[in-house]
Amino acid sequence: MGPVRTDKFRKDAVRIALTSGLSRKQIVDDLGVGMSTLNKWVTAHRDADVVW
């Protein structure tokens, strides 16, 4: 099992994925998470208020 990510880390990752203009590949490489993990977080938080 990999490292446990905090809720803040997940929200920041989702915000970056939705607003940065970077590719998801670049984001997962930079953050050290898997593509499927990031996609799961984005899907789970799509309706949440994480984009400030």
C-alpha cells in the first residue's frame, strides 16, 4: 500500500488537474500519484467546491 494522502493533498491535486492547463501525465509525474488515482479523485470531487 502506498502513502496515505491527506484530503488537502487530494483537493489540491484536483484543483491543479482542473485549472492548471497541465496534462494529467505531467501532474501525476509531479505529484507522484498514479493516473487512475488522480482520475478517481477528479471524478469523486467533480461537484465539490475545490476550485477556488
